[in-house]
Amino acid sequence: MTIVNRPVLSALLALGLAACGGGGDDPDSGGGGGGSPSPSSCQNDFTPARVAAGENCDPALNRATFCPLVSGADTLRSRTTVIPCDGVEVTENSASGGGFTVQYLAIRPAAGGTPSAVYLALHYLNANTSYYANLIRMSELAKARNVLVLIPQAPGDGGLLTLPLGLPSPNLGLLSRWPTMVNQAVENNLQLLDGVVADARNRFSASTAPLYVSGLSNGTPMAYFYACGRADQVEAVLAVAGTQTAEAAATCRPNRPVGLVIIHGTSDPVVPYNGLLGLTRSVPENYADFKTYDQCTGTDQMATLTTGGSTIQFSYAATCASGRKVVLAQAVNNGHNWPGDDASVLPDTGLNIGLFGPALDGMDATVQGFDLLRYTAGR
């Protein structure tokens, strides 16, 4: 379970641009305390407190329940088309901001209505948005949790260079990528994402829905930039298999608390868990930063989820300002991937998946990851 274009990711990393059974029950989560939880409660609302309480939180129980995985007959088509799921509508739209104009996918329940949330999904290096939607199962998320999913195509070079007067660099068409460093066109990309979100809120009657942002690999630094620069708009961020530079972290000054969920493999060879030679920060440093931003108090709580031979070790700060929380999910011995991704779209790529370490599914970064976003947002 890996992602396409990962050899490109590894090459970019070499150039220094990849930055892309515990206890402790949380009374706010409803996971423990009075009464016995129903057997299905963790499937409807996944939290680390439910894990600590011993509920059945097997990630496989929700996977492909709402939308089927990509079939062998659709493997090639999945490269350019979001594979249909009954009850899910997919449209392609255009939005502008910061000097860029891009296409973005909108995936939502076909019945329409007000979504429970707007979910901005920032792809990995040089991804195709349709393929990315299939890989991380965004149709299933849209249907399972009544979510409006937005997947914008990153500009052609992500604003790698900055021209005089703060203008973004031209779209050279070399790589679709998000900026990872503070000396790149970060603000222009923030304005682009503002444009995507504003267009979608207006187009799909989602003006009051909370905004969550997720990033995978190269998308993760941009998710951090958005949390730091647009904290008044973002409720919570999901960072998967990615980190940020020390310089980027030093510029982070959110004007209100923002929830954070980190899911990261301890054996990730592309974005190492403990950082890389001063180029990227360790994952625990990002966790500690957001506990400070969110004014969290008390000792971290712990929980361990073991399923199918895979282990997720949760550390979480449940008492923070404005009801926010911060969660770190260590995917023990996992590599560089989105846990719970759709492996069926990968077989014909011919990639040497060993470059990206083990592919384990100790949790589901799609549906369970969204539930954790709600949890850390205090909703």
C-alpha cells in the first residue's frame, strides 16, 4: 500500500526538499466512564479513549462498507477517474487565488444538503487528483460521514521560486507540488486554497460547515502552513507521513487553537519519524508544538490499538484551550504511506515498493482519521 510517484519523492528528498494497552480515559469523548459502550460505537466515532476503553476499533470494519474498493477491471481507469460509488457525486471545478488558477475535485453525497464538514485534502508530490481520491478512499469518506471533500491540484511547481514583488513563479508544468519552505510562495498558495474553499462553500451550500485539512507526504507541510496561517478558518489538521522544516515551525503563530492529528510510521524511510539531518523536524516535535499552541495541560494519555499484526501507539493531550485536542498516532514499524489506502489501485504500477518501507494498516487514516479530526476539534 504505497503511493505512485514515490521514486520522485525519494529523489526530491535527497535534494533536501522532501519536508514535505495504555490507560487514560477522556471524559469528553464519551469513550468511557458511566455505562457500557455499544459494540459499534467505535465504528461510528473513533477516538483514542475508545481504544483505551477496550472497544472494538478494528479499522477493517468500516473499510469498503460504504463504497467498494477499486476492482481489477477499474484499476487503469482509476488513474484518471474517480471510480463511481452509489450515492456519491463527483465534479471538477475551477478556482483561483494568489495568482494561480487550478482545478479541484469536489466529492460529496449525491443527495446534497448541508455537509457535516468541508475536508480539504492536499495530495503528495505530483499526484493526479482523481487517482489520489481513489487511493485514499475519499468517496467512502464523503458517504460515511456526509463530508464535502475538496482535492485541489497543486500548481505546476508549487511556487518553488518567488519572483520580485512577491509574485508566484510561473507554472512550469514540471511537478505538481506544494511549497515546503518559508522562502517559497507560501502565501500565494494559502490564497489559492482560500479560493478553493470559498468557491466550494458557495457552490455547495457549505458556508457554515467546519473546515478540516489533511495532507499526505508533500501535502503535509502545506497543511501545517494552512493551520498556522489560517487558524481562524481551520478547526483541525491531519498530518500523514509528512513533517515541516524547523524554519517553517518557527514562523507558526496560529491566532487561535487548532486541533492536530498526526499519523506517522516509525519506519518511514522518506520522511523519518525522528527527523533527517536537521532538514526536517522530528514528528514528536510537531506534536509538542501544537500542545503549546493549544495550551494543553496535564499528562499525555496513552492507548494502544493492535489489529492484524499492526500496532498503533496513541499519545494524546485531551485538555486544551477551546476544547481542542492533539493526537499523535505512531504507526509502529510502518513506512511511508496512508494507512488504510486502497492497495487494489497499485498492482500495475511496477514500483519497487520497498523504497517506502513496510505498508501496514493498523488504523484507517480515512474514516478513523476524519473521526480524530472531529475529536481534536472538540466536536
